[in-house]
Amino acid sequence: MAPDSRDAGDRPWWKGAVLYQIYPRSFQDSNGDGIGDLPGITARLEHVARLGVDAIWISPFFPSPMRDFGYDIADYCGVDPIFGTLADFDALVARAHELGIRVTIDQVYAHSSDLHPWFAQSRQDRDNDKADWFVWADPRADGTPPNNWQSVFGCPAWTWDARRRQYYMHQFLTSQPQLNVHNVAVQDALLGAMQFWLDRGVDGFRLDALNHAMHDPELRDNPPAPEGEGPRTRPFDYQIRRYSQSHPGVVDFVARIRDLTDRYGAIFTVAEVGGDLAEQEMKAYTAGEGHLNSAYGFNFLYAPALTPGLIADTLARWPDEPGMSWPSWAFENHDAPRALSRWCAPEDQPAFARLKMLLLMALRGNVILYQGEELGITQVDIPFEKLQDPEAIANWPLTLSRDGARTPLPWSVDAAEAGFTDGEPWLPLGAENVARAVAAQEGDPASLLHFTRAMIALRKANPAMRHGRLDIMRADDQCLAFRRVAEDQALTCIFNLSPTLAPWPQEVEGRGAIIAAIGDAAPGMALPPYAALLLAQE
């Protein structure tokens, strides 16, 4: 049985929740093949439960040729044998629920694998039952693709298919053909897959790259991006993706998703949204009661630095106002470089890891931890000959490999391969991360692991942190200060995000009961580097 659907304040369980992302290939291997699997996750769920999180989000485990490591799905209603069986999945859900953990899984609706039976049938001819289940287009008069759209992974978004004598669209790999989600029959099939997992007891869904799910049916060219707007490492970066993605029809599909999930009670839905219109689309997908519960973007995931201005500007766009959506935030995930390797010097990582964890728990919205974040795992430098990431291989050396953030989780300092596997791990763990293993930190009350548990407990114990209003008080070059306010509680949160001493912010009274303090922070005093303080106000 799933945990209760409401919190103590009669709010939905997911509002203000802490989720823990599990990348199954790298969590725990149970059979010695070097790849993590579902039984491995089940065996380690007590570690997740001790963190105190509300739910897990499991990245794809469906049947797949693994050209994009599960985000190229060949069967939406199964488990790939490298990860286990449907019985293994059922056992995982049952054990998670026993431990009070809800289970959220990925759904990928923008594209499938080219090995999916739907695509195999669609490409046979132009008249079969699934002929228009994918995005097909005739060539231009000179045989070239129908427009200028580019894929995320560094090639044109169109590939010629000799059988149909047409191009098919793909926004990522050529082996990930674009589903025609404009087609109601395709929507019905995807909703059928969602219902399959709802019937198996899942508690929520993370919708991958949702704003990529629909394109402009007129196939108009994307306009060029203005000079100076971010790095340009691939053709994709040279365009404003106005027509290849971000079609307003996604909102209607979202309403159908919500109609289905509402039949199953308190099901959590969160969309991943990136691109030029991310904030606008996040709000559109989550507006009102008839759409998704939440969405998250890439505000922090690819940021080269974590600054007071970035945080304040991002949070100010999501005020606590009638009709405003409820956001989710992540500092790390399987697609982005590890935050400690992006945001501070190596010698500052221990202090910054604590600051980062307390800050994340103090934000308004849901927070998503990525596996290993509780240990202070850093980015591993993977040599080219060991790369697995197809995007990095195709665009070497300009694209930083996602592999460095996907390395296996270290469980024990003393065990072979840090307790992750009895075989050869699919990616190297990195010696510096082995030293941060769970067992090593478990025995150290001052470790980041224990600190993370304490910060999650702090968030759950304080209504202002979990669901209160957030008001920015100060954001300068060093210091960020904001107030969290709930019905019966007000907290003032002060963070020095710099490696140098920062003056106490004049906007903040230096009094109040200390709820949390790191880095020798004291009320009313100058803040040491990477120090933070949470004060309860009367």
C-alpha cells in the first residue's frame, strides 16, 4: 500500500516534497554484469529511506537498444532484461511502499527507439495503420530535408528512409524517431502505457523533454539565434527552436494526462522543460487544476556558477500568488555536470557541499536530489576511449560528457569496485569518489551524508521551508537572504555564496532562534566563506 496521499496540513504529499533520482545503471548491480539493476535498487532502498526523502524518481529501465541508455524506448510496458523483470519492478514498488517511499518513473513521449514495433510498421509504407504515428515529410525539390531543423546531438533533425522515400524527424539521435503526438491515436497509446504503470502501483511520472513532444505541422524553418546568446558547440545552438519544438498543443495533451492520473488519486506529475521558452512553457503545463503538478527547467543544472543573483532572479519568477504554478528544482542530474565540480574550487568542496544542501532544502518548490549528491560526489573525468555518451562522442571535445555525472555510486571503500558490482563496472567510479562511499560516511557523524539527512528532516519539520512563501531580502555579489513564511512560522535564510568574508546584510535583523548554522555563522556578524544561517522570527 502506498503512503498517505496528504501531509499533516492536508496538502498533497508532493507539495514541497524531496525526491531522490536513481539512475539505475549506476546505483547497484545485483548480478555481476557491471550494470545496476532493479533488484540492486531494491536491496539499497533502506539507504534512501534513511535519507528521509518522500519519493524516488527512477530513470528509464524499459526495453531499449541503449543507444541513449534507455531514453530510446522499444517497449513502453516492459523492463529491459539488463535491469530485471516486471516481477522485479513489482518487488521494488512493494518494498519502497513498505519503507514509506513513493515511486516515480520516467516517461519519454517525444520519441521512441527506431526498434519500437510502432516505427517498424510506420516506415513500411505510407498507408499502414501507423503510417502517421511518426513525423514524416517529403524532401524539397532538390532532395534535401524539408527544413533547417537541427537535432540536439549535432546533426540535421531529418534522416532519409529509402522505403518510404521520405525523411523522418528526430530531435536527438537518428535512432530516436519523433513521435507524432499531434495524432490522437499516438496520445491514446502513450496514455495506455502510463495506465499500465499506474495499475502496477507507481505514484508519479517525470515527463522527459515534454516541450519536444510536438512540432509545427507546417514545418517552418527555425529563425537564427542572435549572436552572443550562449556557447555554440553544435548547429542546434545557432537556432531559436520556435518551430521544431514548443508547440502550444502540448498543453491539451497535458490535460489528458491529468485526466488519467486523477483517476488514481494523488499521482505526482512533473515535466522536464528546456529551451528558449522554458519558463513560459513550465507555467503553461502546470497552470490550474487541470494540468501537471510541477515542472523544472535548467536554471541551475547547467549554470557555471551559483550566484545570489541567479537564485534570486529564478525564484522571483515563481511568486506565491493565486494561479501561480508550483516549481521543482534540481542542482544535479544525469544530464548535467556535478555541481561541486562546476560551482567551487576543489579545496572548497566540503564547505560548499553543505551550503548547497541547506540552500536546496530552503527553496520554495519541490527539490530533487540526484544519487550521490548526499555524498558530495564530483564529476569524473572519463577518457575518450571509455566514453559511453553518444552526444559527447559525436561532438568531442566540445560537449562535456554526461558520463562523468553517471558514474556508479560507491557503497564501500574496502570492497572491490566500491561495492557497486562484482564485475567490471560500465563506467569507472573515480578514485576520489570511492573515498566518499556510503559506508565511510555512515560511520562519521560529521559527514555530508549525516548532514543531508539532518537538512531533509529540517525541511520536513518546518512548514515555512516545505511550503511557505519566499520573499527575497538581498542578493548581492556575495550574499543571498530571503524569508520563508508559512501560517505559523517565519524563517530568515542567509547564505554567503562566496569564498571570502561577507558583511552581515543590512536588510536582515541579527536576531532570532538559530534553526540551522554552517560555517561558524552567527547572527549579526560577518559571514565566513560559504557560511549560512536560518533564523526563526517571532
